[in-house]
Amino acid sequence: MAELKYDKKTGRLMFTKQMKREGYKILLPNMLPIHFKMLELVFQYYGYNAEVLTTTGPEIAQTGLKYVHNDTCYPALLVIGQFINALQSGKYDIHKTALMITQTGGGCRASNYIYLLRKALKKAGYPFVPVISLSFGMEKNSGFSLTLPLLRRLAGGVVYGDQLQLLSNQTRPYEVHKGDTDAMVKKWIDTISNLLIKGKGYTLEEVDENLHKLTKDFSKIEVNRVPKIKVGIVGEIYVKYSEMANNGLEKFLAEQDCEVCVPGFMGFASFKVDNRLEDYKLFGGNRLKYEFCKALLDYITKLETLMVESAKRFDFVPPHQYAHTKELVKGVIGYGSKMGEGWLLTAEMIELTDTGYENIVCTQPFGCLPNHINGKGAIRKIKELRPNANIVTIDYDPGAPKVNQENRIKLMLAVGKEELNRKLREEGKETIS
């Protein structure tokens, strides 16, 4: 068994090279199923015995409540509850298991998840389980490092994951043969993962080529594009994407015969990098850091452009372009509003409305102040600018009944259906029932 080593300054338990050599199982919380599956395989290629947790159920939130204060935001309760639930399941050797969690370093409470997790592990009787920070230099562990080759592969996974998410959401509701879309997603997850671990598929030229092939494949799926209510999903990043956190929102909307659009992770990544540039403009700072972030944003923009071009080439609604999204909130909210999802949340609602997804579910962890300000607090202004916006805000927390959430969404959909039928009648087309 690996010797436990602690950081001399902070006293935290470290993940060591010996732990990696001994094959410690590294558990990761799930957020984006497509993206994280590729992330899992890339980590495994680099010698990390990684596994993305797929567990769900009310017992996870209850586990979180047992070991985390109930004033802590809902995503923290779920992530920590999922970790401890896994350790208590008996499925893993708890003396050869580590946990990995992202750490942003921003003003959001999410920056404290890692400390809350360590405190919860101690309370639950697992102080010997190391926690790895997936961040840029905030914590160091000899057994784990974000090398440039690893980062490039992870970035590639985000690009392909976003495109797969976009294409599958625009294809699945209309497929003639049920299951075709999911089969295509699985095929391309396997294909891209194999490319990435072989050191291929992440240069701009390779990304362009693969996006073309991938999108062309989806365009071949037989579809029947009948009119459907189009719904956009925005909100706090974990609740927005995680099926466990939003009570299977995408699945519920599919059952209501809707087409769903969830803005991709690339926009959020651009937002986080761009925030560093805005900080420099507002407050000054390190010029070298500014130039690095500027170059990084330029690189992300090039990747984003490739995604947009490939989608347009095969008549899919393209992903949103960050520069345009940012421009939409001028005069609505300041770029200094950047805690959590910040002004990007407001901008995504305007963008969705402009691209035909004017029926919007804004997902909010109860008590998440940045989300309430930039989400719920911006709705009146958005409706002034875009009268066709039909937005419902849904709070998620352990005590929120699922049936109440779904009933509120159904009311929003009823308004959306009425508006869609009005447009169909004007065009002389058959209405939907």
C-alpha cells in the first residue's frame, strides 16, 4: 500500500507517483456524458485508472446532506454525495481510491468544493482518500499533472463532445429509426477516443477533417423533420448539463416531443478565458498572462469556427459563436458580472431566442446568487428586447419536488405550443396536437 504523504504547508493528503503506479482508482463526477466518456479514456491512456461515476438517485443528495451543510449549493451536495456514496457502496477498495474534482479559483462557492469534500471525507471516516484538484496550478500532486499533450487531447474531447451533443440533439427527435442517433454517438465516441489516445485528431487540420466526417455521418441519418416545440436549456453549469442534477430534464423534454438545444461547453471555456482579459482591461495586471490568455482565446475561436462551418455545411443549426454571443449583452449587463456563469447566462438566453429556441428553461441551484441575478434577474430586460422569449426558471435542490418542476415546465411548453400553432396556421400548415 502506498505511503500517505501530506503537504507541509497545508497538511492536505497528496496523490503521489506511487499511488499512480499502484493503480489507484480515480473517481470523477459526471456532468457531460459524451465529453466525460472521452475524458475518461484519455486519462486511462496516460496511466490514470480513471472512472466517471454514473450513479443517480435520491440517496445521493441525502448522502450529501449528511456530510455537507444544507446551505451549501446543490451541485456541491450532489458531487460530494456521489463520491461518498461510491466509497460506501463496497464496489471500490477504499484504500486504493482517489477522487478528482475541478477547482476554478473564482468567486463562486464552487472554488470551495475541494475543501468541503476533504472535510466531508474526514467526517465520513475516509481521511485517507486523496483528492486531486483538476486545475491550473492551484494544487500540486506528484502523481498527477496537466501536461501539454494531455491538455491538447482534453481540448479535442471538448470540441468533439460539443459537436456530438449539438448534432444528436438536432437529429434524435426526428429520426425515422429509433436508436440511430445514439448508435452514431457511440460510434464517434469510440472513433474520436481512439484517435486522441494515438496522438491524432487535435491539430486544427485534423479537427476540421474529423468534424467534416462526423457531421456528414449524422446528416445521413434518415429523419422526418415535422414541426416541434424547440427548447433551450441554460443555467448553472453543473445543473444545466448533469442529468442527476436537473432530474433528467433533457429526457423529460424529449418525452414532451420537443427538440432541445443546450449551448456547448466551448462557450463557457471562452467565457472563462475572456474574463482574464476583461480583468486586465479593468484593473491592469500581468501583461504576459494577458497575452497568453489572448492567444488561448484565439485558438478556441478557431476551433469554434471549424465547428460552425461543419454544421452549416450539412444544414444543421450551428453552435453559437462566442464573439457574437458576447456582443448581444452590450447595454443589458456589464462584462464585469462574471461570477459563476455571469453575463454569459443572460447572453445565451438572448442567443437561443434569436436562433429559434425561444422557449427556455433556466436551471438554477436554489441559493445560487450569481445564477439568480444573471438568470432570473435578467428576464424582464430580455423580454423587453425579445418579446417572443418564453422563459421559465426552475430551482433545483434536495427539497424541490420533481412533479412541481415538471408542471412549471409544462406550463411554459403550453405557451410555446400555442405560439408554434399560431405560426403554422399563418403559414397554412397543419398544427401540432
